[in-house]
Amino acid sequence: MASVSTAAAPALARAASDAPADARPERSDPRAPVTMVLNINGREHRVALDARTTLLDALREHLGLTGAKKGCDHGQCGACTVLLGRRRVLSCLTLTAVAQGHPVTTIEGLAKPDGELHPMQQAFIDHDAFQCGYCTPGQILSAVACVSEGHAGSDADIREYMSGNLCRCAAYPNIVAAVNQAKALMTTSVTGAGQP
């Protein structure tokens, strides 16, 4: 005598074989854009990006903020440095999704809204701490973090903390002098809204 389960088995097998081969559970496309809200330089930006988009590419290619440079694209030169909250990050290695809910400060947002330069920007000018200028945005943002995190106690400390930012023009002594000048004028707060 056949049980209900053994009698139903051929019918279920037949129904399963009648289903189209591509009838799998629907999954979302991992390449589909993801909507994100970013706070960049004190302004909110709503963007729809591939989840794998780096913060550097979002800034440069989607928001038109080209101050952060794509130097090595491997996190070795520091030209892409931005501030995420109060910490410096290499935007070429940081996924944009990580920046959601945190203020991002780029070189474009460092000056005050009235155009007055941040003390570090002015110090870089005063000490001619750049030559070609390619690395300067990353150098300045790293220098701001160096001071705000308390790593500017001596020239040796500054050199050590800034060692992740390369300058092909070798303006290093001038960069150290600029950091020393600016640290006396800076507060320890970096808000991402053009405030020192």
C-alpha cells in the first residue's frame, strides 16, 4: 500500500521538472546603484552609486570635487587624503558607503565660507610648502589631522605622522615649517563645514 507521501512524490517531481530552468529566487543585481546620502564639506549630497565606488571616485567623478587627487590609487602616496570625521583617510581605499553618517572634509571645504583660508592653508602659502601642487591638498588635510590629533609636538613627530604623504618635489622642510606655524593658530576641532 502506497502512502500519501510516496504517491505525491511523482506529481511533485513532475511539477518541479515543468518549471522553467531559470526560475530561481529573484536576487538584486550587485552592480545596481545604491542610494547614499553624504555630508561633504557641510552639504548633503544624495547620490546613486555602485556599492564598490571608492570615496575618491565619488568625490571626483560624481560630485565634481577634484581637490583630492588620484595619484597611485593604491593608498601609498597620500594625494587622495580627506578627513572622515576628524580622521584622515585615503579616499582611494575607502568605500563611499563607509562615509555615510560621517562628515567628509575635502580641500574645497577647508576654508571658511567667507573665503578666509584655514590656518594650515595659509601656512603652506607662507612657507612655500608646495611646488607643483599635486600633493598639496592631501598634505594640507593630513597636516590638519596631524595637529588636531596631537601629533605635532616636535619636528620629528610631524615628519613621522606626515610620512604617508609623498611629495615628489621634496618640499618636506617647508611642510614641517608650515605645520609648526599653523598649530599655534588652530583649534582641535575640524567640522567639515569650513571651520578650523
